[in-house]
Amino acid sequence: MLTQAEERLRLLTDVSSLLASSLDHHITLQDIAHLLVPTQADYCRIALVDEQQQIKEVTVNHIDPEKNDLVRALYEQYKDLPNTTYGLPKLLNTGKAELISDVSENVLEMYRENPELLAVLQALGLKSYMGVPMLAHGKTVGAIVLSSIQSGRHYEEDDLLFAQEIAQRIALALDNARLYEEAQAEIAERKQIEQHLRFLSEAGKLLASSLDYQTTLKNVARLAVPHIADWCSVDMKVEHHIEQLAVAHVDPKKVQWAEELRRSNPPDPQSSYGLPNVLRTGCSEFYADISDDLLVAVSHNEEELMLVRKIGFTSTMIVPLLVQGKAIGAITFVSAESGRHFSSTDLSMAEELASQAAMAIDNAWLYQQAQQAVHLRDEFIATASHELKTPITSLKLYTQILRKQLTKLGEEGMVRAVLKMDAQVTKLTSLIADLLDVSRMELGKLTFQEEAFDLNEVIKEKVEHVQATTAQHQIRIEGTCMQLVWGDAERIGQVMTNLLTNAVKYSPDADEVLVSVSSEQERVVVRVQDFGIGMEQAHLPHIFDRFYRVNDPAEKTYPGLGIGLHIVHEIVTRHEGTMSVVSEKGKGSIFGFSLPYAPAQRKNSASPLDKENAII
Ligand code: ADP
């Protein structure tokens, strides 16, 4: 026979090992209630309270299992009694233990006012009673109530102390379980936030990677499943209807099915909930928990209800794509087979994604508009320069006829005037030719007539030509090209003319322009150096851009369109050559270009004839 002390020690050990064995207090409390009955009581109740001190759970065990309902009814009777003077609610209110060693008729007398409660107490045959609060860190987390009936046990002070010891252990274990749960929840939340951030960063990269926003949004939808949602779809408002741009699910068959479903059941734009509503109001819709009642409420007909039930929605969120405050589309996230329920953190993530996506769409639209404007401008330049060509050609012809006639008539003064006119017409012709070249370049229609040619000849001719336009500058050539060059001689001549004209134009106070030609192993390098106004370094990276001009308000303005160097760069690059520029403000500039004797493309198909053509 165990002594009472030994029995209690064993019970304490059993309770402790039970508490240590599981973090699931539901199971543990049930087991403890079984340990306490019948060793310590004929029936017991273990109650837990929530943060607001409301009873959230009562575990009951009666020596006679059939009476468990009666014990539960006891609490139900106590529950709504104001200022209860006995029992579980009082314990939880005061946080103080209570002991009624002998539940006499006098005690029961107190319940005369409440015949139902009295009936329950009498039915239970309560003889002795004690209740102890479970306290963790000064807070009541619940209570244990032990009652005696047929055993004839009468609780005394030492029984109460023992019950307090048990309550203390349970309270600590519960508190540990709570802390553990909180830590777990925190870890889960952190993991979820990390996953969201990773997703947002991946989606952000995708959105920034292309201006083709339709493909990008399809990829974003694909990226969202299955980690963020089981289904993800992107819809856009197109005039008066809603167009599904993308729908993603891990199972391609389901995607196909969803697409068919959308075709046969398009959303009603007037609907006051779901996608149409989000598109109309620009506000997100969020259903953390989708009940069957909701499905019934939102389905238009039996068939639709069957379909939505088949999908098995558990949670959904629809977030608008807002551009300048207006919803241009929406992203829908649906949780189904995973059984997940979206949280407010998920909603924030979805809204952040939608705002990134909307920005990408807006950028793509702006870019498209800019492209269209550029295209229109290019078309205009092409048409205008083409239209200008014919009248200018006849103007040129007539100035020549006029000059001949006036020379014959000996009108020298008039001849000089006509010559000036002719020079201006020539300038105009070359401007129009440049404009035509630029528009051809944009359309990829700049053609080349390639052959092996003598670069020295071309340089000499162009130097003479430009020299004739300036009396102030002396243009000198140093060095020669030692081999024939493969390419379009006329276009390379155009490069030379442009660089020489600029050198003269941008060195109004200088008297010299130097052209140096150096033959290297595989290529020739030509440099045109002037001693003119030069440029700040900041301009150099842009100098070959279309329409780029250096505008220094302090400088006098030079006429030009900012396309000459752009054409030069294109011609040289198309010959597999490179451009270089060195310049110093106030000191002058050196523009250089290199040309391979034979571009790689040509080398691959070189014929013996090319070698014969070489100078050395
Ligand atoms: P344009 O001379 O018609 O303006 P370009 O494309 O030939 O156009 O040149 C672009 C800009 O580069 C010019 O506006 C000018 O500011 C600068 N630039 C070109 N060549 C020189 C040069 N030799 N010295 C100084 N600046 C130059």
C-alpha cells in the first residue's frame, strides 16, 4: 500500500511527465483530468481562459463518464451569474483558491434562488469541493476544480496545497506552450515575409526586365503559383469588357479548363462584387475565408455554383492595378487545394506587387507613346527631306543655267551673287542628304556599295573639297594608308567630309587642320585634328548620339542639326571600324576612326583577287 505522500509524489511525477511529453495542451489536460479522477477527486474540471479572461475551454472528467454532461452543465449554470460567490467563475475573477470541506445543506441553501443550478448540484451529490487558480507570471490562465461525491473524501488544507502544486505545474507548462506557439507563429510569419520579399524581388526583376508588359504579367502570374497562391490571374479592362491576360496554376490542364470557363462565363461588368467591382472602385477585395454560403451568394446560377465548388476556393484576394488613380486591371490570387487562408500580410504583399506591376505597365505605355512619337517624327523627316529633294535639285540646275547666262552677258557682280546662291543651295542639298541618311539609318535602309578602294585618294579628294571652302585654314595630310580598304568609298568620303567640315566650323580662330593617316597591322587609323573651341569631357559620351549638340550659352552658336557625327559613327561601325574622340575645351578636338582593311565578314569570303588588289 502506498502512503498518501508517496501517492501524491507519484501523481506529481506523472503530471510533470505528461506536461513535458506534449506541447498540445488539449491532449495533455484531458490526460491530467484522467490522472486526477479518481485519485484526487470524483470529478474535476480544468478551465482555461483567454487574454480577456473569458473561459475558452473546459476539460471535464467524472468518475462516472455518463455524468460528464452534468459537470459541464454546472459551468453553464454558473457562467452568467453576476457576482458569483462560488465556483469556477469566482476563482477566475479573484485568482484565489477556495476550499469547502463540507458542502452542507447550508451551502446549497445559497442556491435556492437558482433552482436549476441547485438541481445540478444536487444531482451531482457534491460533498466536498476545492478550486485553485492556475497562475503564470501573476496572470490567471485557468483554474482546476476538484470535487468529491461518493468517496466521502473531505478536502483539507493540505489537499488544497497539493492541488495548488499541480495547478502551478500546469500553469507553467501552459505558459511555455503559449510562448512556444508564439515563437512558432513569429517564425512562420517571418518565413512568410521572407517568401513575400523574395517573390516581390523576383517579380520586380521580371517587371523591370521588359517593356512587353503582357508577357511580363504572364510570367509574374506564373511566378506566384504555387508559393503565393494556387491560382493567379491577371485581368485588364479593355473598353467595356474585361479581358483575361493571364491565368496560372501548376497544373496546365486546370489552366486550360479555367480559360474555357472564362470564355463560357465572362464576368458581368456590372457585378457589385469580385473582379468587376475591384475594377470599378479601384479598391481591393479580400476574403480570408470563403464559406459555401458566400459561394451560393455570389453564383449566378446552379452551373456556376457547381464550378466554383469544384475549384474549392478557400480564400481569395483581388487587387487593382492602379494607373493615375484608375484601375486598369486587377490581379486575383486564389487559394484552393492548398487549403491556405490569406492573411493581411498576404494582402499587403499582393497590393505591393500590383503597384509595381501597374508602374511597369504605365512605363511600357509611356515608352510606346514615345516610340510612336519618334516614329512619326522619323516618318516626317523622311517624307519632308524626300519632298525637298526635287525642288532643290531644280533650284541647283537653274542657278547653274543662270550663272552660265550671266557669265556670257559679262555680269560679273550678278555672277558672284549667283555663285553665293549656288553655295547655299549646295549646303541645303547636303543637309537634306544627311536627313535622308538618318531616316534611312532608322529604317535600316542605309545601303553600301562595297569594293576595295584607295583610302588615300578619298582623303585627298575630300581635303581638297573642304579646303576650297575655307581660305583661313590650311588642311595638311600626314601619313598614308598602305593597303586598299574594303568598303563603300563614297560613304567613307562622307565621313571625311563631315569630320573636316566640323574641324573647320568649330575652329573659327585657328588656321590649321591636321589629317593624320597611320597604317597598322590589320587596320588603318585616320585622325582629324583641329585647334578650335573643343568640348567639355561630359559631352564626349553623347557626341555620336542622334541630334546631340553641345549648347554652351557662353559660346556663339554654330549652325547644324546634330546628325553629322551620328551618321559618321553609323558608317564607320557598319565597316566594323571604331570611332574615337579626344577634346579639350578651348584647345581643340581630335576625331579619329579606324577601319579594318578587310572586315571579318569579307575576310571569311576573301578571294585571291583581293590580294592582288592590295597596294603592297
Ligand atoms: P552639327 O555640327 O551639325 O551640330 P554634328 O553631329 O556634326 O552636328 O556634331 C554634333 C556636335 O558635336 C556639334 O553640335 C558640336 O557641338 C560638337 N562638335 C562636333 N565636332 C566638333 C569639333 N571639331 N569641335 C568641337 N565641337 C564639335
